[in-house]
Amino acid sequence: ETHLTTEEELAIAEHENPFAPWLKAKEKMQKRQFGAAVPLLEEVLASDDPNASKFKEDAHYYLGVGQYEQRRYVKAIQTLDAFLKARGVKNKHASDARYFQFKSAESLYAGSPNSNNDALYIAKISDFTRDYPRHRFVYEAHFRLGEYFQEKGEYLKAVKAYKKVRGAPAYQVRSDFATLQSYFEVLHAVEDGKPNVPLDEAE
């Protein structure tokens, strides 16, 4: 018995039972015309047409991506949360959904650092690195976490994050340099006699 992949099933569905808004949305996304794609994806999700049903799961994911590309970061995180909760964790796009949540939270934090955006940023980095430690872009999340802790003066936490940056030479070099910077800050704290510097023997 031959089992079709999800991609093969979708390709057959698109051929045998096409749904025009889905086909148009895919075309717009491929051309990076996100403003035009988002309402089409919303139409797919809202439709009661039986031909739309097979495309709704992927449309849900691409809607979140489209909202991210439109810089609607809060909405993108919410849409991708809903996608992941609706059996999206078994979808081929689940790992990238976590990545785009991290990138959305990063943009919110960069644009307006505050306690809420700080907490959201850390949470989405944690979700991404925990659930998909082998994602092709996971090094980026570890690096950004290191940057975050370094900015906050939590240098040993920064070092711990930087040491997890692997697989991207440019990021590894930057991480090594930032690690040295962080250790020097710890050294200065020790030299200044500041108490409670949590150094173990290896550090």
C-alpha cells in the first residue's frame, strides 16, 4: 500500500478540486505580495466550501507569515499560536512557525523594549530552541538570547547562550567575541570586589 505525503495530497487536491482563493494566495505569497495574499488566505480559512478544507491548515500558517511580513507582529504571533494549537505541530511548517514567532517577538522587543515585550521575547526564544533545537536557524535565537542577557548585564547567562551558537561561521565568530566581552565584564566585577559573582571552577 502506497502512502501519499501531505505535499502530494495537496498537489492532487489542487489539481482535482481547485479552490481559486488558495491558488491566488499561493501565487501572491511566491511573489512576496503579502498585502494581496493575506485577505485571500483569510478567505480560505473563512470558507465553507468543501474544496477549501484541504488547504486551510497551510493557509493558516501562511497567514501568520504574511502578517509577519506586513510587520503586524502581535497578530502574527497570535495566528501562529492558533495554527500550532490546531494540530499544526504535526504540520511540516510547525518548526518555521516557531521561528517566525521568535522573529516577530524580536521585532517587538527591538522596537519597544519593555517588560511585556521582554517577557514575550524570552518566551518565544525558549519555545523555538526547546521544540526545534536542530532547526536551520536556531543559532540565531541562541545568539539573540546571548545579546539580550549581555545588554541586561547578566554576563554568565549570555556566555551560556553564546556557547550554543553553532553551524553559522559568521555568528560563531561574533559569539566568540561577545563571550570574551562578557568574561571581561565578569573579571572587572571580581576585581572591583563585587559580591555574589556566580563563578564555578570552569568559568
